[in-house]
Amino acid sequence: MQNPQVLAALQERLDSVSHTPSSYIETLPKAVKRRINALKQLQVKCAHIEAKFYEEVHDLERKYAALYQPLFDKRREFVTGDVEPTDAESEWHSENEEEDKLAGDMKSKVVIAEKEAEAAEEPAPRGIPEFWFTIFRNVDMLSELVQEYDEPILKHLQDIKVKFSDPGQPMSFVLEFHFEPNDYFTNSVLTKTYKMKSEPDKADPFSFEGPEIVDCDGCTIDWKKGKNVTVKTIKKKQKHKGRGTVRTITKQVPNDSFFNFFSPLKASGDGESLDEDSEFTLASDFEIGHFFRERIVPRAVLYFTGEAIEDDDNFEEGEEGEEEELEGDEEGEEEDDADASLKV
């Protein structure tokens, strides 16, 4: 490699091929390729260290979940009306507090008296009615799953919890949906378990980017008679080939419902690949489970009020705006360079 003639020949070969990474690597001498292979071995070792890092992050999540839980328990008590918050707990200074105060001062005493009289006649609601159902309705990812006949059931939803796997157990988390007694099923809790993997794939170790959901398990819903919204009954006529008589039979077929969430597709573990639709359904299921865990449960009140959704929208708009601004800057730089070249 120190011979100038060899280097010149190598440079000539490099100049003659298209400048894609793979074509460039192919032109390198065997000694250089050997060193690149050594770098790849180091990269694989880095991926395994990164996997250990994420395992410790999972342990840390479990630790802090225990610290969050008393606050989430109190949230449930306020939502269900089991506990009434104190004046100190209810105090909140909004951004529009001064405007609200001025508007309030301008109201006539007659109107205020009328409203107070109307309020006295109305029954005081318990807790925060339809708290979790409203979140489902506000979040597009969830509202798309909810059918009209699911809504009365979801109004009985009182809490959603996330439980992490115990130390030493395979990495996973469980979503718990807690329901008050209702006319639809006897379960008080419906569960969905998501199994995770945090290790590089032996066949493709460089694709590792952290823990991923690899499978999930639902639960059996004990529906009360005639209340199962995940199936529907259809009538079908059958004609006897010999006698020509016709009979009507009834059969149950699957029905679109949010509660199919608890009867998920299984990831293929026997080497057989899923079809494209099944893969999409499974990927969507994993995304929803992750969204519950990372966003909905920790920030439930902000999805109830819509503030979290507005923040997400503003963030997306900001990204687009920055991109446009950067493009403008680039154009400006090009113009400056052109002006500079003209001056020269």
C-alpha cells in the first residue's frame, strides 16, 4: 500500500466505478476488507452491550413505576368519585386565569343567580364521568377501533394500569383495564400482555435499535348471554339438493369491535410467515400497546382535556416549519455564494 504505483492503480479503479457504498467496498484490497470485518465484530459487541443497557433501563422503569403508582391510585379515586380532592389539591392556575376573572366580573348578578339555581336543581355528578371513554374518543388511534356498540361498555372503564415484568423474568409489560360491574361481562379486569425482546438478532445484529415487542397475549372475556359484541349472528338459507326443501340456519361470525383487542393475532413462531394483512394488524396492535404504556396511562388527564393532542399537533407542525426554514436558509446561502463568486 506504500507503493505509489499501487495507490495510483487503486485510485483509478475507484474513479471508474459508481460511488455507492457497496461498490466502493468491493474495490478495496483484501487486507482492508479484513480490517472492515474486524470493525463489524466490534459493532456486534457494541450491540450486545446496548442490549444490556436497555435491560437496565427496563429495571429502572419498574423501579419508578412503583413511585408513580400511588399518584395513579389517587387519580383513580378522583375519577371514580371515591375520594373528593381537597381545595389545595384542586387549585390550578390556568394561563387564561386573568381573562376568565375579568369575564366573570362582567356577568350580571341576575344571570349568575339563574345559573346557580339551575345548578342546584341538577344532580351533582360523581367523580369525572366517562373519563377514560372520553380519552378513547379524543385519540384517533383508539377512536378508530371503537364501534358504536362498544361505547356503552367503555363508559364503565374506571382505570388503565401498566405492570412491568418482575426482576429476572423475560422482559414484558401488562396492560390492565379495570371495569366497574356492568351488564356486558363478569370480568372486573381485562388484560393484555406484551412480550419484548432486547437482544440483537443473530441473522441481522446490525438492525438492533433497542427493545421491541415480539408477541402479545390477550384474555378471555366472560360475556353475559347475548352481550358479546365481538360476534354477530347471521341467518343463511340452505337448499336440500335432493328434496329441494329450504331451511334457514343461524351462525355466528366475527364482528368489528374494540374488544377484539383482547384476542390478538399470534406472531408466527414456527417459521411460517404471516400474510401482509396479518403483519399489518400485528404491527398496529404492538403500536397501540406501546402508546397506552408510554403516553395514555402516564398522561391521561392531558388526553382527556385534549392538551396532549394539541401538543403533538404543534410539535409536528413545528418540525415542518423548521424544515421549510432550513430550506430557505440553504437557498439564501447559495445566493450569497453566487454573489461572492461574481465579486471575485
